[in-house]
Amino acid sequence: MKKRTAFIGAILSLIPFGQTLLIKTGVVLSTTVFMVSVPEKVNAESVEYYFNMANKKAEMGDHYGAISDYTKVIEMEPNNNVAFYNRGNSKTSLKDYYGAIADYTKSIEINPKHTSSYYNRGNRKMDLKDYYGAISDYNKAIGTDSEHYKSHINSSIAKEKLGDLDGACIDAKKGLSLMPADYKLKYENQKWINNNC
């Protein structure tokens, strides 16, 4: 088998680039096959390749596969905060909240101005009923983006859970004032504001 492969390789090396060779058995060989396969192998080892594969797997709901590919990205680029953030999102989908919090924390260490990492870490703390921790993260998200209305709204919810209705009202009103107009129509907590604030 190796001799046959070597023979075919030797023949292909004699064919001018892009030309085809018809062998007596009807098999067509071309040198372009080798040109296509080399970049795929190189591409398969790149950060971009694994990152794109991870994103596709996450979109299709294959979060274990996505986590594996994001981990490969992180191994190649340990300071890729977006890979940590996205891996945290996949862990969230699998309800691995502690793992997600660890990834969001690492994303924040790399980029302390990544608003979404604070926001999502706060959401995972809410899932774990760590309302004080969640409020702290929402405040940090607001510190990086003062118009992040979702952080104001979720901070309001956490404060209500802790019995701080005054603080909840302040955050809910602020979040509502920053919310895009088309979202305001869908905002279900308007009644809560009307009844409690």
C-alpha cells in the first residue's frame, strides 16, 4: 500500500499544476487535491478554526463540543477573554454555574472592562441565590457601561429578593428609562413599578 501511495505521489509530482491525469482504470488524479488538503490541516490547528467550530457547536446546542473547542483556543491563546466568556456561556447552558462563574471571572481578569462578563457572572450568582454577589457584579457592569439597562433591571430584582424595595425601585426606574422603546412595550415589570414604587 505504501509503495502504491509513493508511486501515485511521484506521478502527481510530474503533472503540471492543475492538470489531470487519466489512468487506465478510469481514475482521475490531480495535483490540486494536495493544494486543498495542506491548508485544511494548517487551518485545523489555528485559533480561528477552533473558535469558529466552537461558536458553530454552541449555536447548534452542542455545548460539550463547544467547551472542548473553546478550551483548545484558551490553550493556544491563554489571554483570549472572549473564549473564556463564550465557554462560560456554554457552561451556563449546561447549568454548570460555578464553572461559568470561574470562566467569567477569568474573562474579567483579562479584560476588566468587559461588561457582559460582569452581567453574566451576576446572573449566575442570581441562579445560585447569591444576591449580594449578583448586585456587586451588576454594579460593576454599570461601572463599565452606565447605560446597561439589563444590569439595572436585574439589580432591581436582586434587591427585591433581599427586601430592599427602595433600592429595587430606583434600579427598576433607571433600567426602564434606559431601555429601548420597543423593549418597554414588552417589559412585564412596569406593573411592579406602578404597584411598589
